[in-house]
Amino acid sequence: MIAAIGLLVGIVLGVVLGPTVPLWLQPYLPIAVVAALDAVFGAARAFLDGVFDDRVFVVSFLSNVVVAALLVFLGDKLGVGGQISTGVVVVLAMRIFANVAAIRRRVFRA
């Protein structure tokens, strides 16, 4: 319940305040969002499998976001930022789809 309230408060604050993302941070934000979604879907799958651990979720969430951002940063410095970003998104999207498929099988028994 606390997480749902926190999500609702965050959405309301985002709509009311209308924050802007600094220019230097814009290339990293989409990758961080996809990495965070990977952790969230992984947590949902773990919850349905009965093996959810909040510490594992927090560490997974933070490490996914940091590692993905570092990979994109490194790619930018090496001059291959677009290719690394695409690779990170593809890998994380594959993981998200795998987790969604497992959740679907668990929930709908199909």
C-alpha cells in the first residue's frame, strides 16, 4: 500500500511541477527508465513465484540503472553511444519480455 501511495504522489508531483530534464542527462534517462522497468517486472515475477525479496529488488533496481547509465556514458566517450544504447535497450527489452511471458503464464496458466 505504501508503494502505491508513493507512486500516486510521484505522479501527481510530476504532473503539477512539470520538471525538466537537464540537457546533459537526456541521453541517459530513457535507458534508466528501461533498466528500472526490467527490475520492476523481475520483481513482479519473483513475487508471483513466491521468492520476492525487497533487498534484492532495491539492489537490482539501483544496479540496473547505474550499470545501464555507465554503459551509455562509456559508449558516448568511445564514440559509439548510439550502438551501445541500442544494445542495452535490446537486452533489457528481451529480459522484460521474458519476465512478462513468465508472469502471463503464471497468472493465466497459459
